[in-house]
Amino acid sequence: MLRTLKELIRPPRVADGAGFRQFVGGEAALIAQKTAVSYCRTKTLGFSHALFAEQAFQDALAICRFEAFAAVLADLLLVAEALLRPHADPAALGAALREVYATLLADQRPTHRPEGWADVEGDFARRLDASQQAPPQDPVTIARASGKRLYDVLPIHTNYRHTDEEVIMASVTFQMVGLWEKMLRCLDAPAVARALTA
């Protein structure tokens, strides 16, 4: 859905479960796609047009985008958990965020994952449990996981990207910090926490 100029300047307030799911899903997809596509275009420069026309590359890029989406979404939910934590029972909030993650991944049905997303759902559940047992981490620390995952699945041979891992991680981290600031402006944390755990 296209965003109006007004929504870009002053994003709508998020105050319920459906709005929260739409917010985190949309932002995770944006980071995953923007980072992967921008990197590939920049890395291949004048050859990018021919590369993006190749079916094999398009297939590899699709896998990258799906896997990066799952990783960025996990990190984004961990960032959101820190904001929602003061307003909800931790166990109920954890269960709600696991459900949000599973629901949004269920909407993605990539052909390279006929077995589904159980492995990444399990990883997210373990990370969320560990996070809830400790003081909230900052977005920079959290985003290193999705930055590393996005780098690992880029559809560019490692011979040509082996020096770029920190570049990718910095890009994801920068965008995650921006999203944290956007969440502070847009999320009605008490209302979202109540809606998710009701």
C-alpha cells in the first residue's frame, strides 16, 4: 500500500494488535528488501541490469528477501518487547510476540521452505525468553543478528562480498535505530501491550 506524504511526515498512531502486526511486518519487509536490493545494485554497478534480469539471480534474491525478512522481524520484535515490557505481564507478552512472529511468517510461503518456519520460530522463542530474563538490550546490539543473517544469504558470491559484512550490519543497525525512534513516536505502548495480551 502506498503511503501518503502526510503518513510519511507524521505516521499514524499504532494503538492495537492489528496495527502493531501491520507496522512490524511492513517495516521488517522494507528493511530486508531495501538492504538486499540496494547492496546488490551497488555492488554490481553497470552489470546490475543484466544481473537482475537473470532468473537464477531473481530466485536467489527471493530466498534472500524471505530469510532476511524473518531475521529482521525477529530483531524488530525484540526491540518492541523492550518498549512494551513495562506495560504487560512478561509471560503474556512473550506469548503474544511469539504469536505475532508465527502469524506474519505464516503469510510467507517461499518455495525453498516447504517445511515451513519452525526452525526460525524456535530460534526466536529462545532469544525472546533470554531477552526477557535480562535488562532490555539496545537496538544496535539486537540488530547485529539480522545484519549477520542478511549478509549470509545475499545472492552475491562470497568472493565478492567477503569484506562487506560490517557494511551490511551497519546498514541494518542504522535502520533499526531509526525504527526504534519511530516506534517511540508512533506506538501507544500501553494500548498495544493491552491489546496483544488481552
